[in-house]
Amino acid sequence: MKKILLIASWYPTLKNEVTGSFFREQALLFQNDFDFFVITLKPLKVGILKYFYYCLKQKYFYFDILTPPKGIGINYLQVKFPRGSSLFKPFAKVIEKFNLELISKYSYNSLTYKLKELNWNPDFIHAHSVENGGVFANYVSEKFKIPYIITEHQPFMLQSLTQRKIEILFNAISKAKKILAVSEHQKRQILITGVSCFPEVVGNLIDDNLFTINNKKHENFNVLAVTYPSYIKDNDTLFKAIRILVFEKKIKLKLLLIGGDYNKLNLKDEENPLYKEAQKYGILDYIQILNQVERNKMPEFYNESDVFISTSIAETFGVAQCEAMMCGIPVIATANGGIDDIITEKNGIKIPIQDFEALANAILKIKNNEIIFDSLEIRNSVINKFGNTAFKNKLSKIYNNINE
């Protein structure tokens, strides 16, 4: 059985069970075919003297992650410099280079210390997202003399990065055995940067055992959105459409928002930043906001909705949209890129970005039964592309051929 070191740029922990859950679900899908060991990294800032003290003493810091599959979280050391020192550009460059080199070295030492305890050696590496999992995979690959692949999940936007960081990312991508993208849109995003690679589109896993059709009757017309407060999610377009429907069209509906601040899991009502966004439009009486929902309870919320809404400016794939479709729920989504591989006339409606009037009209058409969808047909449109069997066949072929 091939041994795969899975390096996740973010991953479920005991403190936050939601973030990166689809990385874990993908690994679990293959647990009878491959032997996975999972690691994820988080920074721990210390002074420079303390850094060298910990290195000399070979003192490493770990945190628990959810199992199975087996794995560890590594707190890598990052040198903390005096406040304001990064404002001096030449010194800022030195700090960045210094930290980037130390991070990989310290993380590698932390990893090998644990793997020696377990007597476990990988055959190859699968990193999720080049920043920073793919960067670390490149470093470990050179040390272990084994190949690595990277699945990119994030929008490939480089404008906020330094030239040094961009060079490091490009180096990690160019040396990977294979680069996997989750959509044609993301493949385009990667290639437009000029990096040397040939991405293969594989999509994402949507667990057809977890997300199933369970239609429930309810009085209200229920609209569902899974989002977070960011310009890229364009929640204003959603709120403007809801305002039109409830105040101008006099439509009875309920909007459920799932999301908020994943770093503060216990936020309620007005503490949630989405509450403040919605408050501007005077529609709070028609909205329920949940900051976080346990993963295994998400199908219940999908099945209680009549339509799922996504107003994103850009999506690399659209996991939540596909999960809703797997439950037989039609989706209204903006032309955000990632949705292009998924949405058809049989499972939803695609509207222009920022067009809140088009969104309101699309919701009306579904509510008034002007457009009728077949829930089983919606589900099959996703299961045939990204369901357990389809995704497993796709990735197994890559795993089995990685050393050739």
C-alpha cells in the first residue's frame, strides 16, 4: 500500500472542525487503498533568541487534529521582530527571506522527529494549495527524494505578495510532478500568471453518502446562502435582491445565512459581521444567521431550503453549491468562474455578477414555479462528475501513476 504524506494548508482541528474538512473527506475516501499521514502547519511567533534555543534543544511544538486519518499539526517557529521594523523595506526583505528559510527547516525537523517515532516513510506527497502547503512539499520532497503533487484550491491572486514570495510559489509549482486544479476557471487563473506548468482539472469530492435528497415540506419559501464577510462574496448583491423581494414584491421568504467569522466560532446574532452587513438594508426580520454548522448537519439545512444562492465575484470551484445540488436543491449563482463547470439548465440559473435585479427575478421564477427542477436530475448532474466513485477513479489513477 502506497504511503502518502498529505500536507494541508488548512485542516480541521479540535478547536475548529469545519475549516478544510473536504481535505479530510478526500483522504478518508481512499483510506482502504492508500496509507495517509496528514500534517498541517500553523505559525508560532517567538523572539530570535528563543528560536535558536528551541532549535538547539530540538524542542518541537504540535497540536491535535481530527482523526482518522492519522496525522499531526505542527506549530512552526517564526521569528518575531520589533514592531515597525518591517516598515523599512530593505530590512523587511531580509526578515521575509530569513523567516521563509527557517520555517521550512524547522517544520521539516518537527516532521521527521515525529515520523521516526512512528517508523513511517512516505512514497510521495500530496499538498493542498501551494501557499504554503506546496512550498513545504517542495522542501520535504528534496530532502526525502520523493515526488509531490499540488492541488490548488485558492484564487490564484498574487498582487498582495512580494516578488520573493512569488518566486518561491512558482518554484514549488514548476518542480511538482503534477498540478491539479479544481476547475477550468482556476486552471486559467494559474496559467495567466506565466508559471510553467500543465494543470489537470479534477474538481472536488462531494460526498454522495453524506449529502442526500430528503425533501421536507415547510411553510415559508426558504433561501440558503453559505458565505462569509468579504468583498469577493459580494453579499451586498444578495441583500439588495432580498430587499426587493420583501419590500417591493411583497414576497414571504426566509433567508438563512451560514457563515461569519471562523476564528470566533461562538458568535451570535449582532456579533456576527454578516449581521452588520444585512442591517444596512433593513432586512434583519427576514434573515437567520448561523456562524457555524457542524459538518454532518449541513445536509439538513440544504434539504430545508427551496433554493441555494451564491453571489460571489469569483469561485475556484463552489463546494457549497455542489453540496446543495447533491441534495437536489437548485442553485442560483453569479457567473463566478468555478460554477461554469457545474451549472446547467437542469440544476440551476446563472446570472451576471453584481446583478441583484436578475437575482431577485430568478428567485421569483423558482418560487412561482415558472421554472421547475427535478431534484434527482439535479443530484445526478453532480454525482456523475464529483461523487465518491467519479472522484475516486480520477484521483486513484493519478496516485497510482505518480512514480512513473
